[in-house]
Amino acid sequence: NNTTVLFIGVVLFALTTVFSLITLPVEYDASNRALKWLETKHMVTQEELGGAKDSLKWAARTYLVAALASIGTLMYYVMILTGARSSDD
């Protein structure tokens, strides 16, 4: 039955969405730890440190964008599953 397959797919996709949300704090912490390591080990100059902060900030935000996209996609699939979308879309 197509509904059963769709339901299983939504559940599996929901698990990946939860995983992406759980990893958000981990990724932000990793960026902060990397920045602290760069500072304490004097791996970069003060001028380079600003660029490193910016780069690590945006690297962490890619995970935020991925999590938001996953939530949006999950909502779309749930709407299909629940019949909230018309069949002619």
C-alpha cells in the first residue's frame, strides 16, 4: 500500500531531521572549540583570527540551514501523508 510506504518514509525522514537538530549544538561547540584552540596555540595572527571567527561562524550555520531545510521537507511529506495537499499540485 502506498500510504504505508509513505508513512515509513516519513518516519525515517523524521529520524534524520531529529539527528540534524541534535547535532546543532555539537557543531556550534566544535566551532567554538576550534576557535579557542587557534587562539591558545597562536596558530593565527590577530588579523587572521577575525577571518577564522567569521569562517567558523558560517560553517556552523550551514548545519542550522540544513536542519531548517530538513524540517521544511518533513512538513511537506507530512502534509502529503495527511492529505493536506491536493493531488493536482
